[in-house]
Amino acid sequence: MQTTKTILVIEDHAPVRMALVEKLRHEGMKALEAKDGEEGLVIALQEKPDLILLDIIMPRMSGMTMLDELRKSGDWGKSVPVIILTNLNPDDKIMREVVETEPVFYLVKADWKIEDVISKVKEVLEK
């Protein structure tokens, strides 16, 4: 029997977060949500989702800080797949830091539709 995959969506822009959560649930996944990195880190460490969708530029705690804390938190935090959702250019200094924290993939928001994100989530979960 296949278990339901849990995805944590950490995104401060409510319409984007809600659209992703709704689509993930429609696809049969359990979707958790957080509005900033601080809330996301707490939920991630409590719930240990199968994958995290993470925005970079957020209030209270940026996605980079959250990802750094997550990777330091132990074995699960070091290995959980993270897909970065960002508006930043791949050449940006912050994005160079992102590569160093080893996300599974990153998607530039201007370049994707919700279906693209769901497709990438499924691809990563199948690995």
C-alpha cells in the first residue's frame, strides 16, 4: 500500500501558497503550509514532510536561513528534498548560496505554472 506523501509549502505570498496547497491536495498529497521561514522550520521539524517547497524572500526568517537551520538539524534535515521557489536570478549572490545548501531543484517563479511545480514534486518523490 502506498502511503500519502506529505509536502510542506513555505511561501509568504498567500495566493501562491494557497494555490499550491490546493493543487497538491487535489493530486492526493497531504499539504502543510507556512507563511514564513520561522513557522516553516517549526512545522518541518515537527511533521518531517517528504518534501519542502520553499520560497527564499520572506519576512521573519528568510528561506535561506530556514534551509540552513534545517540542514543543521540532524539526519532528516540534511536529507529532506527541498525545491526552491524564487524570483531571484540564478547568478544572484543569494542563489549561489542556495546551490551550496543543496536543494534538489529550484524554480524561478516567473518561469513556472502550478502544474510545473506539481510535476517536479512528483518527479523528486519518485527518486
